[in-house]
Amino acid sequence: MAEFSVVGKPLTKPDAYAKVSGQTKFADDLSLPRMLYGRILRSPYPHARILRVDPSRAQTLPGVLAVLTGDDLPVKFGILPVSQDEEALARDKVRYVGDPIAAVAATDEWVADEALDLIDVQFTELPHFMSIPQALAGEGEPIHGTSNVHKAVALEFGDTEAAMRAADHVREDVVFFEGNTHLPMEQHAALAQYAADGKLTLWTSSQTPHYVHRALGKVLDLPMSRIRVIATPNGGGFGGKSDIFSHELVAAKLAIATGRPVKITLTREEVFYAHRGRHPVLMKVRTGFTRSGRITGMQFQSFLDGGGYGSYGVASTYYTGALQATTYAIPRYRFEGVRLFTNKPPCGPKRGHGTPQPRFALEVHLDKVAEELGLDPVEIRRRNLPKSDSRTVNWLRITSCGLTDCINKVVEGSRFLERRTSMPRGRGLGFAVSSYLSGAGTAIYWNDMPHSEVQLKLDRNGGVALLCGAIDIGQGSDHILAAIVAEVLGVAIDDIQLTTADTDLTPIDLGSYSSRVTFMAGNAAKAAAENVRDRLFAVAATALHCDAEELVARDRRIFRLNRPADGLSFAQVVQLAEGEGGVVTGSGSYTPPKLAGPYKGAGVGPSPAYSYSAAVVEVDCDLKTGEVKVPEVWIAHDIGRAINPMLVIGQVEGSVYMALGEALMEEQTFRLGLHKFPSLLEYKSPTALEAPVMHTYLVETIDREGPFGAKEAGQGPLLPVIPAVANAIYNALGIRIDEIPITPDKVLKALNARDKRVGPKTVPAFAFPPLIKAEVPPEWKGK
Amino acid sequence: MSIADKVVVRLRVNGEDTAIMAPPYKTLLEVLREDLGLTGTKHGCELGECSMCGVLVDGKPFLSCLAMPLDLEGREVTTIEGMPRGRELHPLQVAFAELGAAQCGYCTPAMLLTAKALLDREPRPSREAIKDALSGVLCRCTGYLKIFEAVELAASRATRG
Amino acid sequence: MAASQPGAMFIAGGTDLVPNLKRRQFDVPALISLSALSGMRLIAGDAKDGLTIGAGATLDELAHHPALNGPYRALAQACDLVSTPQVRCMGTLGGNLLVDPRCNYYNQTYSWRKAVGFCLKKDGDICLVARSSPRCWAVSSSDSAPVALALNATVVLHGVGGERRIRADDLYKDDGIDYTTKRADEVITSLHVPASKERMTSAYWKLRRRPAFDFPILGVAVALSWDDGMVQTARGALGAVGSRPVDITPFLGPLTGSRPDDRLIAEVADGADKPARPLDNTDLSHYWRKRMTRVYIERALRDACGLPPVEGRLSAQVKASSM
């Protein structure tokens, strides 16, 4: 008998048939009788003081039912407890072009749009800050408070200056990573209903319904028990729907104000303003090496361009410094980071949250060092790999680590070492590796409760109702939960009925962010199923006159492992159990172990397990135009265990795709104080014609704490691809583009430059706070 | 502008003739989703820059966000709801489900209809022809590969049978 | 009808017009559909007698039409490189010839344009790309227009005053707003491509970021007629480097009477980019686009001469080279 009957199989996911039939109801597909359409008036100025908002002309337009201004929603909010700096509708100041100011509800969208034109707003313009240097040095009123510095951190683990002095070779690099955005194909949408009984329901395209629930309670000053948030399937998220958005709060308030359902669907332009995407980050990395290529110590600085509000920015800042040491064994480490407010849409978490930028910096830096030391790019990494069951110098606990296997797979698959030295000019191969979290180890708001909870309820025919707060954003989380429960209970995926992300019905899951659902909700689902199974086995053992330990659940039966004929159908056992003790339910929870190290700022970075990835990218460059094509990619990912390899490969391929877009064309740029081109035509998202051949290798390390050994897949595989592109271009053309994205004009510029490089040369002068000198874990002392 | 005047719009959608009253400036996308309840047709930009709203008109891929219903009288509109034959899913729909070609599922209706137009014209297309045919529908989830593979699987099943 | 409804506009495929209407770039009291004029879709003739193409023919039809297989190949290439399959199935040749000149300060929503300050082309009084300029610098973004010039085509217009036939070159004016000599009441009914006594080859090369969706940020159309391996005439035009398609025929003179080789083509391309004046109002930097003009003229000429257009394996333009 095979080990598993569901886990590890490339089965069709439960929501697949609804999706291929167009039956999946996304938020904007919902409508209710008497529904009104809401629209939001947004700031035309990047930075301005609001003197007056006069809605009176709009209020009298036929078809307009309500107009809201900032005074109607005065309570500030923010996704992080430390950054409660947003207002649903700005009251005193606007901080970027697109900042919400007022809102209307009307009988149709045309009337609503017309009403927006009739809202009179008077502003006084303020000087605006559109870049890191401007935010640091620019004159004028800061965007918030007394300084444009949102957060500055400085941590040191051991004496890095001594490590530099002890090194045979020290290298410093400065690189820049331009911001970009998630671009989910589905625009955000929310539908709110306020019933006669005073109960509010909000359907929303959100990755984090629990946090939206909390924010609605706070901003609307309603008890959470009077609010029901239902997350609809997300038409793509990638981190872009994991914040609390103005339109969600506004739709709710408009529904309360009018007593009628109100739907707000963002236009594509508004999605660019909602943003919360990749931070532009300027970085300096300085590393000491021994002659043989072992890292002695590293100093890393990052400057984040945060946009107009905090969002996840404090976490993003720490993330730019957190995962350097989970990928390489770094004995001494210093990290200094600063996030600055600028007059742009707020940045936040995009696939890889805060780590693709430093990953780019580190992986091109290592390639340069390898060349200087006369090592090949693979060898220098092999000499610095972390070990399984170890702890990093910044106290991050590593359980399973399959990085060596990942490296072997892509290096052998691509014949990297042979081919990289024998390709014609213009063609090249690049290599890079990475690691990522399987869920953030600490919750966004401090508490001791579980991060994920699952409830099961069995029916008399053997069906299993599965309730969980997690929302499927396309990554396949519904399947993962169903597969885990089906495996434990010995039923089929079809027997599981999922109810997800409904705060009235489902127990908590913190959300589909930080690659946490498979690991955390998966563990909760496994625990819930095991609880139920224990009860079923106890009943079955009595009926079959055997010990519960002898039983297995499989093929919709519960039977004795050694005498398979001795058994009952799953439904029969459920009926026996229900007859004996009433409704058959069970629940399970997952709380990650407390992993934070003994220093301030240790809350960002810990995860119960890290995934690992390695990539080789081939490029084909046009010497005359500077255009870069990617014909082939080899990618290996340490998934722990693939619950469904088909879905894992889908996540890996999607990550590679998104990485190539970021590496070569996607960028969120600004001109004259506003987004240069908030459209799907001018924000360049790669098409089917640009899809490379991909070779995906899954490495299974069976993590001891993951559900069936599983780790994450949704974000990690993006990370190595971007630097691998840059390294491949160096291999092809001998030029260094130390700035993402790598556009053809930059390639041509570098080809003609004396130093064969395009990229920043220095970082601005900035007085970081005094270093917090953290203790080094015992195993790193004296090393 | 205030309350809009309406005109009679006659359409043939998924083999059914229908007449509704709608403002003349409403696009096919809006009429399909709001007046006919066919919400399987999606939208990503409403400017012709993503093709999420793709439908077929007389078997050819069209953008419903740019098509004016009054211009389509006498023509055959097919949406994702019209893709199965009765209760039987189209082979492309089955292949997309089986191979994980629909991740978030948002581009899936347009992707499927566009692929159907290709297979109706060219039953065994090459990988290059598939890429070319699908080049107008953006997908942010899959990296497109599972979509290409699903089209190939559907084509091989259809031509083998 | 057009005469009786001031401000009314004609609509065929709608793929250019409708997005502009949604962004409030035109204030139109009525649209007049051309879809009922079935005669406008006919394609008749051949290279021997000349070809007449109804302006209502879709770009998709033209991309695959056998009449555009040989000497007029550049037109099929241009049509096949427009945007996406969806747009090509809807969009027509007439509509593509008349694509409203584009500018990334102009092709934006009403609220965006309001935020940045309205421009000359709509609702404002300055050009945001060249602030001291009295004129609009929106970019001619048609793929078929430079081909029509290179093929020396004639445009047939119908209006209240009857039929008018003008050279394609005379259809365009060098102004981003007032970009065509077509009168408001006129419709392009067909494009006539003259016969070629000698063997003729043509090619269209399009520069853009992505191989689908994107408008040209440079287009190069060339047409060569041959006699016994010698070039008899050489015509060419550039797209997307000015407010109208730019004729580069005078710069191709040295090809006449020659058997073009690598060196001659490179030399000709060297000067032929002179009239290209890209500004910073499309995708990618205008310095780079200016530099690319020479490269793409060379590639288009090599293509039309039957020489491999790009060294090595890479094709900067996957679709063009595979045709």
C-alpha cells in the first residue's frame, strides 16, 4: 500500500471546475437588489493640505444617495499596530496623487462619476518628495510628523568591523531595485450590506479578511460581532490585497448611511493607487571573505522608498535585512535600514515581501566576489551554505534545508558550468539561490492565540464540512486544506465541502500572506482531522473489537491494517459516532513555536521553516538594441513535501514569470508628482509570447514541523530568478546592470560605458540610529 | 447626464436571442454582466489592454469592453457560459481543470474562449501557434505554461477521439 | 448623417475610439457605425494590376490574406503586429490608418490628465512634452501608415462632396491634433496599392517593449523594386517618430541601381534615421529610440533584400522574422 492516497498526487483542485466554467463569483460578480454604486474622489496633488471639502453640489444631483467626506470616518487605521496613520478619506492632508478624499453612492456608476466632479475641494499645495534623496534632503513640511523618516533600524550580531579586518578580501556594492506592483488581473472590489437588524456584511476581494474585520470594527466603531466579512476568491493577490483599503471601509459606511447595498469596484487606475507593492530600495552590501571564499562578516544597508503611508513598511524594512543569513552561513552580521515617506502610493508586501531587493543585491555581489577570488559562481555559494537544524547569527532557526540538492539540480540540468564558458557573445547563463519563510512566525498584532484554526463537521453520509478562515487567491489553498483532511480521514477530495474566509462561520486564519497557509492552516487542518479521526477510531474499535491503534482510514473505509476485510464504511462509523455522542465535529489549531531571538526587532524574520530555491537563467541579448530575451529557465525548489506537485509547479512557474517581468520590464515610475502610466498598456506585464521554457525540479526535505513535511511554494521561487537574470547578462555581455529593471537602454548604455556598468555609485549620507548590539547565539561565539 | 435614456438592444448570446433595454453607450461587457447576468465574462481594464473581457463574436476573439451591442445585431456572441455543450464541458475546460491551468481563474474564461477560437480554426496547433493565439490575454498567475499544456492536451484528445 | 450631427464620429472596430471616449478624450454627441457598409471589406486585385483593399477589412483578415503574401508583405506584417489577436479581429485597416496620435501625457484617464494639468490636445493649452511648443507632439502610432507610404498607396475617401483619391503621404499632417487631411464628413473607403511592373519586396519592422499589446515606439517600412538583382526603386517611411509617418525615401537613393550588400545597407541606414525626432512621450527613452531607428532601418532593408536581418540566434522581433 502506498504511503498516501491523496497527498503527493497531482489531483484536480476542488475549485477548478467552477473556475473553468466562469461560475466562480468574484467580488464584482456579486450584486444585490437595490444595490448602489460607490465611487471615490482622489487627490490630484502629491502633497497638499485640504482646506475645505464641500459636497453640497454633489448631494443634490439626482441619483446620488450619499456623499461622504473624511469627517464621516475620522478614526485612523493601519495594518500594523505601530503604523495607524491612514484615514479612509483624508481629512487634513493628501499624501499622494490618488489619496482618497470623498466618496459617493449613486444609482449607477455614471451618475456617481458625475457627482465626483461636483465635489468642491480646496487645497494648498505643499512641496512634494518623490525619491529617497528628496525625502532625506528635500525642504518643506514632512509628509508625516516632523521627519520623512518612517522607521530606522540598526542591528549588529557580533563585531562586523573586526570580521572585515580579519578578511582577506572585502568588497562593497551599491545597487538599486525600482518599485513595481502586483497587478492582479482582478481589480479590488467590495460589496457592503447593512441589514435592518443593524448587522453589516462586507464581501471583499481580500487576502486578509480577519484584519479587515478588525479594522471595520475600529473605524466604524461597531462591535465585531455586528460585522461579517466574507472574502471572495481573489482574482490574483500577490500581496496586493493583504492590506485594509479605503474602499472597503467606505463601502461599509455608505451602506450604513443609505441602508442599501453598496458596491465599489476599483478602476484599473485606482488599483495602481491602492498599490502596497514592491518598495524601491537602494542598497549597499559590504562583505569580507577569506581567500578560500568563506564569508567572515557582512554589513548591509537598505534605504526604502515607502510612499505616503506606513502600511506593512516597518516589517518590510526589517525583511530587507532578515533573510541574508538563512541563505548563507554569515558569522558576523550588521543590518541598517531606513524607510522614508514619499508622495507616492504606499508600498507594502509583494511576493517575497522586502526580500527580492536584498536578494538581488546579495546574489550579484557574490558573483562579483567569486570572479575576484577565481571561484565559479556555484562554488562560492557551496562554501557558505547554511546547515539543516541550525541557527543563524541573527537567531533564525533553520529546520530542513535542501539548498545543496536545489543547486545540484539546476546546475546539472542546465550544464551551467560547462556551458557558461562556451557560449557565443550575447548568450549567457546566470545562477542564484535564495530562501524564504513558510509563514511569519509572529502575528501582525501581538497575541498568544493560534495563527490558524480549522473546524470539521461530518455528515451522516460521510461528507466532511471543512471551515477555515483562509482564502484561496489562486494559489490552491482550498485544495491543500481538503487534501490534508482527506488524507487523514481516508476520504476523497470530493467528499470535502469547503467554507472559507467568512468571519461569521469560519475560525481564524490570519490570511493568505507570508506564504503561511499550507504550513499553518495545513497543520491546523491536520490537527482537526486527527481529532475527528481519533473519535471515529474509538467508535470503530469498539464495533470491530480491536484496538484503535490497529485501524487505518482509507478509501472511505475504516479498517484493521492487518486484516483489511475487517472494517466499516466511513459513513457507517460516522453514524455510530453520532449515535453515541451527537454531532461529529472536531477542530484543530496551529500556533507557531516562539522563535524570536533576544533582541528588539527580532519579531520579523522568524518562521517555523524556510523554503530554499536555486535558479539558472539563460539570456539571449541583442547587441545592437540591448534587448534581453529569456529562452530557458531551470528552477529547483525545496518544498519540504509537495501536497500536490502540480499546484506546487504552478506556483513555481508563476513565480518565475513574475520575476522575469520584474527583472526586465515592470516598474512603477513617477513623473511630475504622479504615477507615470497607471494602465495595463503602459505598465508592462509579460505576455504569452515571452514565456520561456521552464525546467522545474521539486526537492523534498520533509520538514519535521510542516504538515506531512510541507513548506511554502508561493513566493520563494521568485527570489533567485531576478539576480540570475542580471548574472546571466554579465556572462553574455560582460556588463553589470546593478539596477532593476534591466531595460534595453540600460544594457546599451553599459555596453558603451567605460566601466561596463549601469547602477548607483553611492548611498546618501544618513545617520542611522546607534547599533543595537545583539548577543550572538552560543554556537556562533568565537567563530 | 442624470438618468439615462434606454434603447432596445437585440443580441444573440450563446445561441439564444434576447432583447433588453439599455442606454446606447453601454458596452457589450456591461450588458452581458449587468443585464444578462453572464458574470463569467470578466474585466481588467475596460480599455482593451488585457483581454479579460474576451468573448467570441461569430467565432472570433473580441473584446466585449470595446464592442458596442448595437453594432452586433445579427451576430453570434459566445461567452464562457456558452462553452459547454449542454452539461458537458468543452474538452478545453476539462484540460484546464485537470492540469491546473486555472489558478486564480480570473483570466480563465477569456483564455478558454480564445483557445477555442484557435482549435476551431486549427485543431492541432504548434506551441508557437498557441502562444501567438493567446498573446492577447494577460495572466499573472501561471506563467502561461500550464495553459499551453492544457490547450495541447485538449487538442490531442479531440483529434484522437 | 455626419453632416447633420456636428461632432459625430464614425466608428468601425472601435478599438482606438472607444478607449479614448472612455477616457473623455472626445466629447461626442453620436457615433455613426460603419459596420453595415459591407462593401468596405472587399479585397480585390493583385500585384500585377494593383490591389484595392476595403478600409473595413479587419487587421486579422489582412494579416493572413494571400494577396498580401508577396510584394505587399509589409502590409500583412504591419497588420499582424498590431496589438493583440482580439484587437486585430475587431480593428479595421481604415481605423488603423487613422489611429489618433498618441502621447503618454494624453492617453490617460480624465482624472490623471486633470491631476497633471490638461494638455494642448484636450482641455488644456500647453504641450507637456515640449512646454514652449505652440503645437502638439503626439506620436503617429499607426503600423499600417508607414507601410502605405512605402508602398506608395492611394487612399480613397468618400464624403458629402463625393469621392476623393489622395496619396497616402497626403493623408497626414505634421500635427498631433490636426493630424489628417480627411474631413470630418469623410470616410476612408479603401486603400489602393499600385501595381509593380518589376519584382517587388517589402518589409515592416516594429519596435516595442512586448511582442503583443504595445503600440509601435518605432516602425520602419521599406519597399524595393528589383530588376535582375538590381534595385530599381527604394521607398521607405518611419512610424512613431513624429506626429505623422515620416518619408525616408530620399535617404534610400544610394540603393537605386545597386546590388545591396551588408556594407551598402549599413551606409544607407546610417543617414536615413536623420528625420526621426522621437520625444519623451512614449515607452522607453527617446535617446534609445533615436538610436534604434538606424538599427531598425538596417534590419528592415536587410529583410527586404533577403539577407538575415539579425546576427545570431536572437530575433528582436520574433513574429516578423518567422513570417
